[in-house]
Amino acid sequence: MKNVHCRLVVLGPAVVLIAAGCSEGGGDGYSASKLPLDVAPAAAPAVEFPCIGAFIPEQGGDISLTVPAPRFGEARLFFRIGGGEWRKAAFLERMPGDGVSSAFVWHTLQDPPLAGRRVADVSFYLKAQEGSTEIAGPLVIDNSIIPAIAGMRALAPWGVIDVVVEVDGDPDEPFRVELAFSTGGGMPACASARTPNPAQGDGFREIVIAWDSAFDVPASRNGRVEVVLRAAVCGGRFDEALGVRELALVIDNRELVPGEFYATADMQVPRFEHRAVTLDDGTVLVAGGTDDRCLTSIDRCEVFDQARFETPEPPSFAGGWIDTDFEGEDIRLAGGGRIFHTLDATPGGGVLVAGGIEDGQDGRLAARGELFDPRTRTVRAIDAPMAYPRFHHTTAALPDGRIALFGGRIAATIPDPDAPLQSLRTYPTTNSIEVYDPSAPSADGRGAFVPLVDARGLPVRLPDAPGRALHATVRIAGADQVLGNTGDLYVHAGGLYTRSAELAPETVLRRMSGGRTHLKTTLDVYDSGRQVCFVGPGVFLEEPRAHGVAAENLGWHDDRTHDGYLGPANTFIVFGGSDDALPTVGQWLTEGFAATYSGVGPGGGISFVRTDPLDWETVTSVVVWTLHATLDADLLADVLAVLATPFGAVEERRIGKYFAAEIAGGAADAPINRVHAPALRLVRRIAAADGERTIGTVFTCGGGFFYAAGAQVENYDGVPIAAGELFNPCYNLINAFFVPRRAPYDLGTVRDYWSEAANVPLPLPGNPGTHPHPSGLEGAWLLTDGNMAGGTFASHQLIAGAAAPDDERRVRTLPVGRAWHTLSALPGGNGRLGDADDRVLIAGGGRGVESWGGAPVTPSAVIYVPRE
């Protein structure tokens, strides 16, 4: 027999070289001995990706084999996976030879164990009439589905753009998708993304890569820029079908124009009477609420992300809503829907959901709190129940990190006076206080609710036995006049009370009490350091109010005024709301108070004075008689003419402390009274005499409006308010009435007044002394034209007059009015929260005032960008 040297070669895009040696002998046959066989994978062409780098594919598909011998008759191929049984290949095709070798193609896709999958440990040999080869392998055979891009789209042309890539791949094999971009015909570059890029996946699915277009294309901050997005997928073996898809896009990352309202993406579940809170990362959580006049409640939660972009109708200017957790499940309240609850940020970055009730009729109170975890976007119930399940309460963060729940309404069961063997459920107010302590021992490690007790272990309660509900709570500084320490006090203002459970309403909905509720006039104080509650001495609310009453500390941003005086953190305002009668009367007046301390008694010997020097005197008396200055009588006459409207007796002694006018110009102007309108703290810049400063202001918008019908008391306007306004605490409108006119931000006028009125020395910047109102803050409401009125009064609606420029007179308004909505702070273009660049998210709301919200308003979400 004639012996020859033989080789077995794997050819094709992925080449495997199999070398075989045959011993040379006489004749044309082959020896029965196994042929020696060497296997070496040939180099496969690498593919370059901008993000991934070089990608080297694997073998798969049809494998070409060559035996350098003229005859290799009736050849068969046998293979096995790992140490398994040998199998005969389903299809080994003999190819035309070249006269000196025998050629075959092994169609690996025809063998079920190798078809449609990647197999990492395959060995095989050839057997013919003349003999067989040695075993070749192990090698990898990859017959998995070649991933390909089926579609690609971008969800918005600005900001952080969600680029959706549809990939058709093997369900059992991973793939990688990368996103690149190019501008001006240049080479593709790896895209900067807020999500992984490259992204991994398997099977048929949509891959979303959040591209930061403004970061990669800075020129788009100045206008429109044409870009080309390139998505590529790799995975498994190389093939010409490896997916690449391009998408041409024009992006525009110019900032939103300040001073305007912009519709954003609609909520996943439009609602009203919900609650909202801004999270540490600048997103906003919305939870609970109703879309059906409080007859039912919503258990769905959603998160607004300003960096998420969608394609709603109308198109979104910025942001979108997420209603699923990171596993794709709906974000839901664990205990079901609730209304009239509260949301509070916890020290660990989560959110506490506390209190509430399932509907506005005779629903079940929420007995347990819940915690939202922003790291997973899930809500979990707190196993420990509330000490006193409640709704229409207020909350406040205590200096030690606990969250206090003050007052509210509870459920009580009483004998039915008309059927002694039956019982009735009523909803009285409560004076109870409890705290959520995240560090309290608990079975689930989520903390617990416990009654608030003093050092003796006795319960601490609001001072009056009936308590209060639908009120406002504001945190103020103690005797050190510095906010944010254990000396702080908590003041409760407004609200209503019931005399007993037997005389309490049998329904949940407000203003349906049939005379069973009564308005509170006192200011109650909780001293967290001494753990005691008491009635604040010195003042009462001149206009008692509930139903949306708000209270805000005027020193929340800074313990000192822009001109360096202590006192702002001891000063607060009470505003908004209405009485509790039918028909309802809205409260126009904003009541301001300052706290002073004697050092003796509860709360450091606290007492209150009204901050408004016009509380019992007219403009004339303040300017001429008290401060011995010249009055601008013409200006006063113009303002009085505007205020002499059919909307009621708005007196000139309260100029500035009323809400501003909604409509510019004409005798129909009048102050707005608001109810069912939330308030939000906003940092703003002002141009004071000593330069630009930042101050803390209060923003509100929307809400219910009341009007007078002839001699009748005020009634609801059927359409909620569309305008918004800022309370600027440093804008002293009284300064406009002096000749020569004083600057708006000159706080000395009010200090001078109180020094004269109280016969005490003027305060020093670091030493208030005995002065009752050392900050000198008076304040006024300015409409959402946002002009903070540097050195003039041109932006104040009641003073601008008919000759003012159109831009000064135009009132910026919501796309449509709304009530029972929420206001939340959003980071502005600098990405930081808590500075003058912040924006406002106006979420949800009802479009009918008289019908408990009616139906959710459209658009359901709006962003307001304050004007500099």
C-alpha cells in the first residue's frame, strides 16, 4: 500500500485547520491505522465598534473539510459533545475535488444537538472505507441566531434622549448593542449615556439607551444640530447579517424660556387630591389621589423624571412619567388607594406614606404607613400599625430625624341616636400626635409609629381637647433665631375642629358637615426641645380658615435678611383657604406673624406680633403720622380705585398682603382668593441696593376662586384659576407711597415703624434687642411674570398702570386652570436642587371646582420656569 501525508482543513469565514498525516505505502489504498490529526483555528476577521472595540466572532454554520488525498470513499463524520455518545452527522456533503484531495462540507445546522445554539465542547472525526482520522477538537460551534436590529427610534429630539433599539436575537444567547453618534459627516463616536452603553440583552427585545445629547453635542445648546445615530449589535458568530442601523435626527437643547408655563408629558394615571415629594435625585414621586370626585382612590404611583423624554400629544417640552419599578412591575401602594394622606422624605432617602382614607364618603382609614424606596422604585408596607390612623393631618420633620403627625381626623363608632341597637361611624378631629421613628425596633426593619410622649412618658397632645384638622404646620426658629436645630418650634395655624365624636360629621368630604365643624382661631405651638404643646400667646387669626390653608416660614432659605439682620426664621405667613360654611367664603388676606422670646416659660417665653404695620392703621397714618414722611397721594388714589371692585371690601390698609390681581388693567382687577391650591418654596434672585442676593419666596398657582354675586356671599367660580404668583417677603410695597419713593427692598421702613410704634431702639444686625420685628420683612404677592422688581415697583400689578409696557402687564398663566394639584421643585439647567435655577412641576389637578375636582385636567402636568 502506498502511504501519503493527509490534512483535514476547516474553511469558510471561520476557518478550522485540521492536519492529518497518512503513512506512505504501496498501492492506492489507505492503512487502517488512525491518521494523526492537528487542529488549529484560523484567524477570523475582527470587527471594530466605537464603544466595544474589536469583536472577534466564532465558528458556526457550514464547515468545509479537506483531506489531501484523491480518494476517501463513502466518508462519514462522527461527533460528540463533551464526553457524550458519538453521533453520526446528519449531512456530510462531498464536494468536487481537485484531483489531489477530497473535499467535504459538514452542515452542522442539520444536526439537532448543534442547531440554533452555541455548543462549546465539540469533538469529531472522519471515517471512510480506507480508514479514519484522529479525533479533532474540542472546538466551539456557534449556530445561535445571529442578532439583528429590527428597528430603531428616538423618543425626543432634546436632552437625555431614550433611543430604542429593537433586536432580534437568540433567546439563549446574549448580545451587546452599542450606540454611536456623528455630526457633520464625521466618524462615529461612542455615545455618552445615562444607561449602560453598550447594553446587553438576549432574545427579541427592545434595548433602551438614554443618550445625553447635550453633553455629546454642546453646539445643540445654541440651536438645532443634525446628527446621525448608529446602533450596532454583536453576539455569536460573525455573519454578513450582523446588525447595523442608522437614524438621522435633528436635536435642539436650547433652555426653556424663563417666565413661562410648559406642558410636559401627561401622567400615566391623571389624578387630583394626590400627594407629591421631590426625591434626592431631582425626580418627583406622586402617590395616591382620585380621578372620580373622591368617590374612589388610586393605588398607582409614578415618578416624574425631567431627563426622560416621550412623544405625547401635545408634544412634551421636558420630562416623562415612569409607573413601573426596575423589574417592570407597576408601582402600587401596598395597602391600596388613599386620599387625604401625606408624603415625607425620610433621612435615608426614601419616602413615608402616612395616613389617608380610601374614599371621600365613609371609607376605610389607612391603618399602616408605607415606605417608597427610590433605589428599587417599590413601595412596602410598614408592619407596625399607626398609633392613631388619621387623615387631614399635617406632618413635620423633627430635629432628631423622626416625622411627627399632628392632629387630623379619625374614625369613631357611636350609638345611633335613632336606632339604639345600631351604631354610626363619625369622623371627629383629634388632638393626638404620633411620630414615625425609622430607627424604632420592628420585625420588618422599617421602623414604627409611636405616640409622642414627654420626658415623663406621658402623651403630648395639641392643647385643645378637640384638636384640629385641615390646618397648616410651620417650623420656626426658637430664641436663637437660627432655624434647623433642637430649639425649633412648630406652629399650627387654621383648620377646623369638632366638639365630640357624637357631634362630628358622618361623611369624610369637606364642607359637608352640616354645621358640625368649627374654625380654629388660635396658633398652637409644639416645643420639640421641651416636648410640650401650648396655645401661642398674643394673637389670633383675624380670618380663620381651613381647606387649603398654608403657612410658610419666611426665613426658610436664610436666617438673615439680604441686608444682614436676624429675624426671618422667626417670621411666617398664613394664607389661602376658606371658611367652612356653605356657601363658602374665600379668605383673601395673608396674615404675617413674628415670634419674640422672653426666655421664661414654654417655648422660651414665645409670644407673637403681627408683622403688618398696616394691620390697624392706614397707609396715610404710617407714612405721615408715624414715620413723618411725605405721602404720594396720587398713587394711593390710583390703587384705591383698582381695589374698589365688586369683589368685596378690600381695604387699602392691607395693600400687598392680598393675593395679586389675575387680570391686567381695567376696573375689573381684584385680588385672587385661593383654596385647594398648594404652596412651594422657591429660591429667587433680587437686585437689592447692596447687589444681587438670593432670597426664599413662596410660589402658588391654580386653586379655587370665589366671586360675589351682588349682595350674596362669595360662591365658587366653576373654573379654577390659571394664574400663579410669588410671595416676595422682602418686597415692601409700603415703600412705593413715599415721596421720594423708597426702594422695594429697603427693609428699614418696617423696622423704623415698629421702633416708633413700640417705643424701642432699632435692632442691630446681630442683636435684635427688644425690637418686636427685627427682620423688617413685610412682603407682597407678585404675579408669575416673575419680575422681581430690582429697583422699581413696575412689576406690581396694582401699580403698573395703563401706561406700563405690554410685557410688564402680560400675566403668564397655566395652559388651563386646576385645583387639588401638587407643586414640586425640579432642578433647573444646572442640575442642582435648592437654588435660583429651580423649576416647578405642577402635577395633576381637577378641572371642576364645584364638583370636588370633577375629572382630571388636561394637560395633566406642567413645568413652570420662573423668570429672573
